[in-house]
Amino acid sequence: MRIHLGYQLNFSFPAPTPMIVMLNVHYSRVGDLERPDHIVTSVPAPIQGYRDSFGNWCSRLVAPAGPMTISADSVIRDSGAFDPVDPGAVQHSVDELPADTLLFLLGSRYCETDVLSDEAWRLFAGTAPGWARVQAICDFVHNHVTFGYEHSRPTRTAAQTYAEKRGVCRDFAHLAIAFCRAMNIPARYCTGYISDIGLPPPYGPMDFAAWMEVYLGGRWHVFDPRNNAPRIGRILIAQGRDAADVPLTHTFGPNTLTEFRVWTDEVGA
């Protein structure tokens, strides 16, 4: 399968403003791109790239005063398969976990494991360890939280999502991640593209999305508490402890996002 993907972000800046953006396809999928997904700016703004501590590709620039568009457009090859499901994936004891997964057991900016630990064990101690426990967490979060863009708030934490019972995809992911970590299951936050390929219409406006990966059975597995079902054409951009590690755009000054478009569409051979 070939998927046409890209975005267009229109900003207005009252003054020259430094930015860091994470908008390139993750290095694990770069080999699937038919052409590089280079970031293009509508006005001159030299871009420098670097990798963060999680290996994500970041770009830094200084946006000049006035309007500016940031965009990219590419085609990626994809298997066309749904997210893999492995009900037999086992949960590892903490002493058996690889050292590089231990960071994803700890609390973080938006995932307060200390606040939610008692509630996690109350809700999920009776579930079977492993895949079934993570799926039970996703089922609970999917049913407990009401989705709506009008509920978006950049400072909402997992504990606040649990209490308020509403949010957007990042809030679903943060709450499920916090519950998993409280149950000693490494979980990390992911952001990227999710397509509607294989789903019946009508389709809503496309957007970037958030989901999580958990470490079971010796590898990382995708879980999506917002949609709570396998999807086709999930394309990773970045991963970290939570949304604080992987903001798609981070601006160091006032600005207005005036328009936002994302696309992921299947194309012919």
C-alpha cells in the first residue's frame, strides 16, 4: 500500500520567534518513504536538525515576524496490515526488564503514577497479567473518557483526565500510560499519523494523533486507548515519556496557529 501523507501549519508571529518542531516521520520508517518528507517554510527560515535523547529527529528554526506556513508532503509504503495483536504477549517482572525500558515505568510530567497507583491496582489487580491487562486498561480508558476537541487543554494530566472524564487523544494515552506504569508495565507515548483507511465513511477532518506502546513479551506493542481498535496506516513521528517530550511544535514566544491541515490518503500503485 502507498499512503500520501503530509501537513500544512499556518502561523502568525508578532516578532521573530525560535521554534523546535518534530514533524518528520520517525527514523524507523524513513526507509519506507518514496521521497524525503523535508520541512518547507513559506518564507526564508534556515532549519537545523538534531536528535533528542529518545532518538527523535527535531528541527530548529527562527520564524520571522508575520505569517509563515510550515508544510511537508510525501508518499510512504506501508504493509496495509492492521496493527499487530498478540494476546499471548507476557508481562515481565521488573527485575527481568531490559535496562532501557525502566525509564518508561517512572512517573513523568503528564503521567502521575504516584497519584494513580492505588486506583490502578484497585481497578486492574484482578486482570490477567500481560496483554489482557493492558487491553483491560485500554477498554476502561476508552469507556471512561469522553472524546471531544472542545475538551482540549494542554496542561491536563492523567489524574485530571481520570477525574474530569474528558479529553482528546493525548489525554487517553496519558491515562492509559499512567495506569500501565502503575501496574509495572513499561509504557511510552507516541505521536504521528493515523489514517481512516479501511474504515467506513463518513470521515472527520484528519489530525495528528497520540497512542502508546507497551513492553510485553520481549518487544514493544501498539495500543490505542482513544480508538481502541487496530488501525491501518499508523505512521510514527516521535516517542517519549509523554507529550512534554514530543511536542509537534514548540514555540519560544507568542504566536497564533491560523490554519491546520493533515492528510493520510491511500494512493494507487
